[in-house]
Amino acid sequence: MKAAESLGYALVTHGVREDAELDSVFTAILDGRAEALVAITSPFTFRNRQRIIDFANRHRLPSAFDFRGFVENGGLVSYGPDNAAIVRRSVDHVDRVLRGARPGELPVELPTQFELAINVKTAKLLRLTVPRSMLIRADNVVE
């Protein structure tokens, strides 16, 4: 939050636990005159991803996520761990356990590979121009 404030942005969070609360959160976002929407992936947000994306796009809110699947469903941009790389590392750990390694002795690993995804179609819908330099850096561009 301090980073956002240092850049002159007010970061407002909305906790949601049940589907029925989502409409009231959408109203609060609009009442607060939000200029963008950021959603962190959880079982709740993943299950409701299309509602969240449709809301953001309908109200012309640029949206950012930490999971590429949101961009594939119409979200604007995502930046987060490369889930395929995580699965590959997990398979290596399972293999080591099956070969006799003790799970408690295996190192805890953090993601080392991250991916940027951009939905150009959504950018056009929102009347945004994505800089070419950003498109070149993207790992996944949805046309």
C-alpha cells in the first residue's frame, strides 16, 4: 500500500467471501470512482473470474491479475508465477519422494519464473494503447 501511495494512488481493498457479496463490492468500487481493478487469485476469484472480468470491462476499468487464465477470459493484463514451471518442479519433487527422499528434507522453493500476459482485444475495448515495448516483453499476447 505504501508503494501505491508513494506514486499518488489510493489503494482500496474489498474482501469478499461469498458470491452474494460480489454485487455490493461492485457497487462500492463504482461509488469509490475506481480507475482500475486488481484481483488476486483465490478459489473465490477464480470461480467468479468471468463476472469480475465482465464487470471491469463493462465499466471500462483496466484490470490486472496474477494468473494468465484471467487474461485468456478477457482480463486486460496479468503478471505472476509461471504455473507450468511450478508443475514441472512439483513433478521433480514427487519423483524424488518416490525414489526415497524424505519430504521434510526437500527444499522449499519459491517461483523463479514469471509471465506477463496482455489481452490486446480487451485493450481495444477499453480504448487503451498498449506500448509496443510492453507487447515485446509479454510472454503471452491474446489477440
